[in-house]
Amino acid sequence: MAVPARKTSTTKRKQRRAHLKLKQPAIHLDPVTGEYQLSHHVTPNGFYKGRKVTAEDK
């Protein structure tokens, strides 16, 4: 079995993991409701880019 000849230093370990991070979600302030929403998604009340895009159920 292959084993490392030397212990991996803290610096090398952190450099390797530097790109393993969470991305912040793309959110924006909805002009209709004033709440934060995910970009490029329809709001729960049916608005997208300030316009009503879904039909109301009766």
C-alpha cells in the first residue's frame, strides 16, 4: 500500500482545499414584495422581473 513519505503540512493542506468553498446564492431584492429572492426564479406569488407570469387558481 502506498503511504506518504512525509506528513502533509498545514499550509499544503490549506492550499489544496482553497477552492473547496461554498458559493453565495445569487439573490436580489424583489421590487413587488420587498423580499429577497433567488435570481432568475419566479417568486412564490407568481412574479418575475416585476410582472405577473402565473395564472391565479380559483
